[in-house]
Amino acid sequence: MTVTYGFNATLTARTGMGDRLVDLLLTGLDEGSPGASEHCVVYLVSRSASDPDVVHVTEGWTSEEDHHRVFAGEAAQRIVARIGGLLAEESAYTDYVPVRGKAAF
């Protein structure tokens, strides 16, 4: 599948809550969750090398519409609701249109 829409999000957890935030974000890959959708081509959770409470999420989707539709679903909204209680500040988002690249895990 081709990625036509994506974004990076930087989330800052409350002090000492970075591990819980990462664990919660990784549930997004569970069966029935947004990252497991056929329309989600990239779902990468990363940590800051210098601050364990700063977490980055990179997502790539088949379309912006698919992303919005999947995130309007119940599974995604449950995750989003739980994230709010872990954050120290509002998350920063940067949207993008992927051109080309490589990922191997």
C-alpha cells in the first residue's frame, strides 16, 4: 500500500510517566486498534534519547480520510482518552506527505 498522508507527533509525559505513555501508545498496534488497520502503513513509537518522558509517534496512512475515519472509531478514542491523563503539555503535530523511504524493523 502507498502512504499518501502521515504525521509526526511529539508527546511529553508528566515526569516519570514516559514508560506508561509508551506502553499505552504501543497498544495502538493490538488487533482492532488503529495501528493494526490495513490503512495504517507506518506506526512507529520512539523515545527521546535525552528525555525519557518525551515520546514521538510517526504514522503513515493510505489517505487522510482513512486516518480520520479510523481515529473516529471506538478503539482509537479509548486510547486517546487515556493519553490525556499522562501528558504534561499539549502534543505537537506535524503533518506530511511521504515521498520515499525505507523502514526495516
